Amino acid sequence: MKTYTGNPSLMRDMNRANVLDIIRLVGPITQTQISKILSLQPSTILRIVNDLVHEELVAESGKVEAGAKGGRRASLLELNAKGAFAIGVDLGSDDIIAVLMDLSGQIVSEASMPFPEKSEPEPILQTVKAAIQGLLDSGLAPIDRVMGIGVSIPGKVDSVAGVSVYAIHFQDWSNVPVSQVLEEAFQLPVYIEHDIRSMAFGEMWFGTECQNMICLGFRRGIGLGIVMNGELYQGANQFAGDVGHVVVDPDGPLCSCGRHGCLEAMASERAVIAKYRQRLQHGQGPVTIAHLYEEVKHGTPEVIELVQETASHMGKILADLVRIFDPERIIIGGNCMATSPEFLAWIRSSFESHQPNYADPETTVETTIFGENSMAIGAAAIILSKLFEPSRTGGN
């Protein structure tokens, strides 16, 4: 848990954020327990809790049993799931996925719309608007309780400016003001983030709390989300995690970035599908990663070999990344193949076989707990997390 400290003029605001986060992480919990954890006076906790209950962010969920001496039973407090909502949108897959999520992390409603044939800003943003509007029109969340919209986008993202700088696999996509366009359309705060960093944030926020973690995303491209000391790491230029363009074979195929043998050119969705067409002479008909996964499940040897090659590249680079970041957990996600037990087993095998002889890694390799919705869920989680920051709480 991250706690905040500061000068006296900010203390009320920070105390409120700390109390709300303790309830999120530990609840159901009593005021007395909160007071002991945060070393705050009971009167301070009482005032903050009363405010949070009044704002419907916190609710009583029951009573603790009375002690041997009897007396008044203390109330148990937890987050009010319906006290706040957020919308998360993912632009990195074959479909545009949008979710409406409550404060507890439950998906209240979701929408999936085919990616436009022309992957240019106008048709993509129009599709995004339609997906968001459908969720808002569902009536499953009061509009005044929707805190904002989070959008996960592949490529380079300037989260501060709300601009998608570029996404290599989109057409004519350069410095697209995604936040501005959506804020004007819906009059809600909009925050954009790189798709795999969004996944990493969702795993950190709603999954098992983990202070140091890396998330590898396998989809059109390959990216990395990094959690360091409980914080999402973006890098000096918000470009951390561009592992897809690390060269793994200098003699490999040409990558979309202009270099040869990048991990993305060797092991992304597009790379696997291209190899499938080339080796099995499939032609130019539509092939998706879902199609290839069906072939894996049916035991098609040639497809299994292709996918094992991909897993081998990923396991090898993860063995190197563990030396650099020393994470507690590695999370794999991105598509139906990435979250499958077969793919996970092959990555683990490669990861273990590429360890140096002095290593005894305790890092676990797992799949995302949120499946193909992980990026949209992470984007929504970023919006909800703003409630737990002093800058977004009003103080008293």
C-alpha cells in the first residue's frame, strides 16, 4: 500500500486518501483497525469515514462480534461498489473492447465492436464513441457516478497531453488528440495509456497486490508493462516497455520499425500468422490468432511448432528481463492464445531453460486473471485509482 505524507495544509486530504485505500485493500475493516494501521486518532478516522459514507464511496457491511465484556458492536466498512464507475476502452485487438466497471472491479457491462476496416483516426474514434455511448445508455450506472474514461492504445502514448503519438499498425495515425476528442464528446475526464501498461496497472490494482511485476503482452505487437515498487513505470519519455523492438535475431525478418529481427517481427500475432501462411501455403484468406489457437487445441503439429517457436522467443527474453528487473511475478496476456494453458506452459519451459546456471529464480510466470479484457479493465482501473489520490480528494 502507498501512503501519503505532507505538510499540515495537505494532511486532511492525504489522511482521507490513506483511509480510503486501507478500506480498499483490507476491508471489511473497523474504524479502530484503520486507526491502528494508520496511527491516526479515532476522532480523525470517524470524521473521514462519515464523509466517505455520506459520499457513498464507503458502506457498512456488517458488525463484528461483541467482546467478552459486551459493549457496542463495531461496524465493518468496505467500498461501496456502486459508489463510483469508470469506462475502460482497449484499441489494441481485432475488436474495440469497452467495459463499464464499478468501484470493486466488477464489470457491469461490456461492448465489443469490430475494428474498422480503415484504421485511421476518424473511423476508429467514431467506433470508440459508439461503444462508450452504448455503455452510458445502458442505464446500469448513474451518469454522475461515472468518474471518467480510460483508453489503452498500442504504440507511443503521451498520457500527460492525452495524445497517441503513434501506433505503427494504424493508418495515418500521428499525434492523435484522443483525450480531447473524447472529453468534448462526453464531458468526462479521459486518460490514455499504453495498452500493456494498462494491463499491468489492472493486475496491480485488482489482482494480487504486487510491488514488483512485469507484464508481457502478446498481440499485434509485443509490449511490456512494468510495476516497480508499487508504481507503474513509464520511463523518462513514457516509452518504457518497448520490448517488441529489441533485436533477438539480427538476420531475422524486417520489422515495421525498420530494423531486422525484432521480437515483434519474430513472435507477434502478425509474425505467427505470416509464418503460418508461408509454411502451410494458406494464401491470403482471413486468419486470426483465434483460428490458430483452435488448431493448437486440435493438435495440428505444424501450428503447434509455430506457436512453440513464438513461446520460445518470449521465454528467452523474459529470462533476460528477470535479470534486469527482478520481479516477483511475470504476467502474460493479450489474446486468447496468450491466456491459454498451452502457451503458458511453453513459455515457462523456455523461461526455465534459458536461466543462467547460477540462477534460482523465484519469479512466477502466470497468465492475466482478466483474459482478453485485461487492457480495458486496466484502463478503467486507472480512472478509479484517481479517487485514492490526494489530488483528487477535496479534503475538509
